[in-house]
Amino acid sequence: MTLLAFLGVALLVVLAGHRVAFYGDVLAEKTRMGRSLVGLFLVAATTSLPELFSSTSALLQDLPDIAVGNLLGASMVNFLLLVFVDAFHPHPVTARASQKHALSLGLAVLLLAMVGLGLFREVGLGRVGLMALLLFPLYALALWLSFRYARRFPREEAQEEAYAHIPLRLALARYGVGALVLVAAAAVLPVLADRLAQETGLGDAWVGTFLVALVTTLPEATVMMAAARMGAVDLAVGNAVGSTLFNTFLLGVGDFVYPIPLLEVAAKGHAATVFVLQAMAGVVLVSLMYRSLCKLWVLSYDNWAVLFLYFLAMAYGLVLR
């Protein structure tokens, strides 16, 4: 029964997430922002709403490992989604993507380093931790640097408006309705995940990292697969990296929700996930700069590496649970 309820909520997240992602794209067009920045911040934050509300709900219900595992696991799934985009794309995704993403990948590694340090030894400052607190200025720096970096390049070519027939007011209203449904569905996920963890004996950390994370990243999957079909590779890569930045930043937000420093009480096994995430970012960064046009069967070499790292983290998590 718990599994059926979990799958039902997952379906609701898919449907609501699709609406939020679609009308988020409509709003992005209305704001006249470049597609790279839209993918990196606007669409990424939009599709990360389930992670925000499910992790907050988990912390309010005293489930810190579900919350931390959800946010870190969702970031791993974001890189995993690039594997699926690559599989359905005729050319290696990173060979077609703009090298401007290298900056955001480096910044993601920097934020993840703070999380890793906090998991090993968090410095408590009252009810918050120093490493988690540093995520706020670092994310602000990532925003500032990305916008300044984007200004060095010519504006992307103007494209025909795809949503000219949708009024801005209607887009805002429907976006709001979709977001509310996401909030309600995401709030239920941690409770069902905790029950599944107890019934299956897999543990909160593993369930949060590999089960809840898969469900809460379904909106990202919807956007990225749609972007791949449209040939908007930069939107897909930007969404993956931007969601990773945003999810890491949310660990700092969670520190203010939980009554004691979150990284201090989280299971140390989460550090392995952080290391794998940094490795994934490093692999994508190398591929982005090397720009190999070769594929091994249906995937480029870098995405085979990302796939291997994901399953390695999953196996390692089962050993440590």
C-alpha cells in the first residue's frame, strides 16, 4: 500500500512538474532572457521546487538524512539525465554544448566542497553551521559571476516567439497552480519515503538519495528530454548544472529550518555522494573542454563514466547503510 501511494504521488509530481516547467519556459520567453541563463537559473530553480519542499518537509518531520540524501541524490540524477539525453541525441551532448557551462561546473564543485567539509567537521554557530552558512554568499557569487560572464558574449540570436498566444497573466496563474500542486505532493513524499525505508530496511539515507531523489527530479527529466527533442542542448546542460547548484544551496537553507546544524547530524555516508558529484562535474567539465565527437555504442565516453559513477555511489551507499 505504501509503495502504491508513493507511485501515486510520483505521478502527481510528474504531471504538476510538467506544467510548472512548461509555464516556466513561457515566462522565460516573456522576460527576454538568454537560453543559457534561463536553463542555469530560472528553469533550474523552477524544476527544483519538489526538492525544496520535500527536503523542508522532511526536516520539519525530523528526517535529516531523507532531506540531505534527497538534495544530493537529486543532483546526481541531474547528471544522470544527461546520459539519457546523450543516448537519444545523434551527437555527444557535451560536444554541442557551449563552453560557457565550464564556469558553472567549477562553481558547483566549490559549493559541494563546502558541503563535504561540513559533513566531515561542521563548525557550529548556534543552530547553524559555518560550512552551510558559506553556501549563501557562494551561491550569490555564482549568480553574479554567471551573469557577468554571459555579458561577455553576444546575445543569442532572436528566435520566433513560440508562446506569443499565451498572455503573461494566464502563464503566471497556471504556473502558480502547478507550483501549489507540487508543494502538496512534495510535502507527502518524505513521510512515504520514511515508511518505505522502515518496511524495506534500506535506511533513510539510501531511500532519500536514490528513491525520493528520482521522484523529485522528474520535472528536470521532463524539461531536459523536451530540450533534447528541440535540439536545445544548452538548455538541457544548463538545467542539470543549475539544479545541482540550487540543490546544494538548499542544504544551507535547510540548516535554518532544522534546530541544530544539519551537516553535523547527517550520516557521514553522504560524503561519498558529495565526492561522486564532484567527480561527475569533473568528467562533464573535461568533456566540455575536450569536445570529443566519438561515441561508444549509444553514449559518449564521458556519459559512460557518469553512469558508472552513479551505480558506484548506489552500491557504496548500500554497503555503508
